[in-house]
Amino acid sequence: MCRTYTNTCPASQGCGGRDSSPGECRGIQGIRTNGLPRHILARIFHDRIGPMEMELAAYERGSYELLLQMVLMDPFTKSIHQAKALLDGILALPYHEEMRQHYK
């Protein structure tokens, strides 16, 4: 038995189930899996990947409408009026001239 980490240490962890000196056992080992199912990953990343994809598409096309759709995906956005006010406010800032020209 391995006294270093557990009462019984399987042979695969280094000490072969016999008494061992400290450092001979490898300790707690992670369980290898094939990962989470895709539908669970999609739900986990939904709030991160969706808006990022929308932002990239808006940038590639220079689309104000796609940028607006991205803002509307945010759960804190309550109306299209609020989303437009936010975007227009950001684009109206004097140091965002290039951005204003890009998103038409």
C-alpha cells in the first residue's frame, strides 16, 4: 500500500500497491475522456462564439446591420432603439472616424 497519497495505490500509478517511499507514487491522475458532446459545448460557448462570429462577419462586410444584430444578441439589450443608440453613440465619437467610414 502506498502511504504517500492513498491507502491503495494501483500498479499503474508507480508503486505497484506496495509500500513506497515519498515521491514514488505519481499522485492524483486526471481521467482521460473524449470531451463533452458537441450539443453541450455549443450551449456553453453560445454566448461567446455567436457574437464573435457576428462581429467578424460585420467587419468583413462593413455592415452596420450585422453590427446591430450583434448588439441585439446581448441579453442586456432590451430594444432595437437601445441598440441603435449605443452603436450610433460609439460611432459618433471623434476618434472612431475610421470605424464610422467602415460600417455603413
